[in-house]
Amino acid sequence: MIDALRSPCVMCSELPCIDACEPGVLRHELPVTMAHASIDREACLPWQGHACTLCVDHCPVEGAMSMVEEDGRTGPVIEPGTCTGCGVCVSVCPAPRNAVRHRPVEERPFAAL
């Protein structure tokens, strides 16, 4: 089982976890989405005027996170269609109250063996 909150997935390019796991549990043909993540702007240091880019800098999925400017403030945003919910952003967030909301995907599509 991948528990991204305990040990985030680093999204290895070949996804060796699929072949190492019990047959049928993880599948190459299923979407690589473990959770839904979003930024809590009230807890996020950059959205509150402090310097921080750790989540964007460490994100292993190209295009899943970026820094944007809105209303004179700059902070990270997560692209829900690209983010896999790997949990790396959760693990590197230095905010006193973690600024990443991370909700595991409740239902996964089933692919018959």
C-alpha cells in the first residue's frame, strides 16, 4: 500500500512499484492518481507574504505545481488534472499548520486481470 502521507511517492520514471507489488494491486493501465491535493492559502507561507517555494521546487510531476500571482500576492497552486497526489508537497511543507490538503482517492477504477 502506498501511504503518501507517511512516505511520499517520488514518482520514479519506470514506476517499479507496480511490478514489485502483489499482482493486480497496482496496474500500468490505471491512472497514477493516489490522492487529490490543494493548497490551504490561509496556512501557506507564501500566500501569507513569506518566502517559500519548497512544494513547487520538490514536486516530482512536471506541471503539477506552479507559483502564480493573484491580488498582489504570489503563492503555489496545484493543477488537479496533473497532480498525482504523491504527497511530496505535504512532506516538505514547513508551515506551522501544513498548507497542503491531501485527500486519498476513495474509489479507484478496477481493471480486470
